Amino acid sequence: MTKKRRKRPADQYQLPPHIKRTHQDAARARAWKPRPPLPQLRVILTGLGLFLLCVGMVLFFLLPPRSLVQDLRSRGVSAAATVVGVDSKPKYVKVRLVSSPQAGTEVKLWDYAGMLPETQTGASMIVTYDPEDPSRILTQSWVKDPPPNLPAYGTAAIAAFFLLGTVALVFRRRWILRNWPSDASVAGSAKAHGSKSVRLTKP
């Protein structure tokens, strides 16, 4: 009559040598290949904030000049004017209307996205102004063919740079977290795997 083998208590089970070697090899591999630096959330949020700030600046440089040009094209009055004042930068260009119902009125030219035409005191030019508000005035050439809105274009390029950089950081963070889990998750999964192996290993 054959004797039945006594089962070893579960708390005395030991991992087989090949499983132990596998765990040791995995630990050595993680030690030799550490996780790359993880992009911080504050850096990502900062990039997103700078992108939104640049978008606001683009709208600031783009919308008011375009609205002014459209208004002057629809109801503006053209007149000859003489330049009576120019600073050195220029920060302003003051003109006097000479051939319109507003003759004798002195106003400063409206800037186009922070830009003003290059001129000098005593020069003559044709301007277009809003009859309801003569201070809304541009040179006629800029009303017909506005200059390139360089501030808006430059700020848009900076906004695109911040957006692409932020998206790249987000994808890099997700890739690192997917391929290099945190130490806590590794320890938890190893513990669960080890306990499962102990339960399933035969004596």
C-alpha cells in the first residue's frame, strides 16, 4: 500500500530557483537602466499658460487693427494732411488735416499693431479718418493695403513653439510612466506576483 505524501504548509512554500533568478535579473536590469527624468506637471502647466498668454497677445495685435481698417474702408473720409510732429522712435505721428470738413484739426495717427509710418515733420500725405471720430485715422495706403502684422505673426510663432513643446512633454511623460512605472507600483506588482507564485508552486 502506497503512502500518501504529506502536503507542506503554505507558509513554508519557497519560490523555485528559476523564478528567483528571473526576479533578480529584472532587478539588475532596472538598476542598469534607470527611469529617465519625468517632466513635472508644473512645467507642463507653465508651458500651457505661456501658450494661452501668447494667444491673447496675438488677438490683441490682430483684431483691433483689422477692425479699424474695415471701419475706415466702409465709412472713412480721405483728406490731405501735413505732418506737424514726429518723435524720434516714432511713438507718435501728428498730422493736420488741410482738405476736408475737419480742416485745421490736428490728430495723432492711429498705430497699426504698434507700427507707424516713417515720415518727417512738414511732409504731406493722404489720410483716411472716421468722420464720427477723427482720432481714428490711418494713412490711405495702409487702409488700402495694410502692412504685414509682424507683431502678430511673431507672437503666433512663439505660441506655436510653446504649444508643440507642451504637447511633447505630455507625450513624454505618458511614455515614461507607461514604460517605467513608479517604485511603489513595481514593488506592489512584484509582491502580488511573488505571493501568487508561492500559492501556485507545488512542494
